[in-house]
Amino acid sequence: MICIKNFLTILVTFFLILSCVLTAQEGKALQEDSKNSLISGSRSLQFRISNNLTLTSFEGAMISAKKHFTSNSALRFGLGLDIRSGQEDYGAVEEDDNLFELELIAQYIYYTSPKAPVNLYLGTGPQFTYNRHVQDRNYEETGEDAAWQYDRSWTIGLLATFGVEWFAIENISFFCEYGASIGYQSRYMESTPYQGYQDQETTQFRLSSQTVDFGLSVYF
């Protein structure tokens, strides 16, 4: 509940700022001298503003970058990578735990009115994720397997987003974004617990909404 309250506070504050900007610049939304970095050749990095007002990765990605080809159109790329490897001792049993996660996102972004103080944009593009998790438990004294589990999944699909972006200064902007995705997922699980060998393979189509992102873009 605390997180939800913090999020709502940030969201309300954001829209209050937008409301003030729109009121102050009423009737000038399409002025040709509007200053922002929505120009051909500009580049930017995106960061999410979390509930405690700290900057984190955007769209779950380690890197999120955008390049403009015109004032209206841009390409945005996201790369997420998580690699973990560890070992734990449970007394007579020792466990090796290895995780590999990869996410790739590419989106075409279209700005409907790049000269406006508040810019509405739409985006769509492919999304790919791959996950691999292996757990291996062995008896320390004998080295024999106590249990082993393998879990692998991949998803390929299409991501669509829409949002608004407001420039505080020429090369710094704030944005609020929402989206949805549809994709095909394949998952395979295999394990050798005490009860015996098990394996399972599933495939499914998934339609899901994305969380609302409140973030910061830095242009250069």
C-alpha cells in the first residue's frame, strides 16, 4: 500500500506540473520556437524514476537509448542482462545456482507534434526475452546428486506504448508512459528430485499490460 501511495503521489505531481505548463503556455502549443531536443540526429538515455525518487533502469532494461532521425520519428533500443552464479551450503548438501536472463527491445517512436510543449508519442516494435535457470544440489560427502532442476524459457512478441513527454530544459525531459505486449512463449522444465525424474514443456500466447513508467530522458 505504501508503494502504491508513493506512486500515486508521483503521478499526481507529474500531471500537476503538466497542467501548470499547459496553463502558462495556453495558445502557444505549436509555436515554431519551442525549445526541445526532438530534432534529427539527437540521442538520449532513459531512466525510470522509482517510488523513492531515485533513478533506475527503464523498461526493466540495463540500457535504454533513443536516436532521432527526424523531429517526429526515432528508434529506441533496450538491452537487459542479468547473470548470477552462486553456491550455498546447507550442511550435508551443497547447492550451485546459476541464472542467465536476456531481454532485447526495439521500438519505432512517433511524435505527433514535436514542437508542442507537451509531446504525445506512440511506439511499437519487437521484444525478445530468454531465461535460463539451473540449480544443482549434491551431497558433500559423496558428491552424488541430491536434486537437479533446469528451467528454460523464451518469448518473442510485439510491444506497443504511448506516452507524453515534457521538456524541463532543452536537453532534459520527463515522461509518463504506458503500454501492452503480445507474444509467444515456450518453456521447458526438467528436474530430478527425490521423487524421480520429471519434465514438462509448455507453449502459450500471452497478452499483458505494462506498468506505468514515470521517467527522465537525458539528450545529447
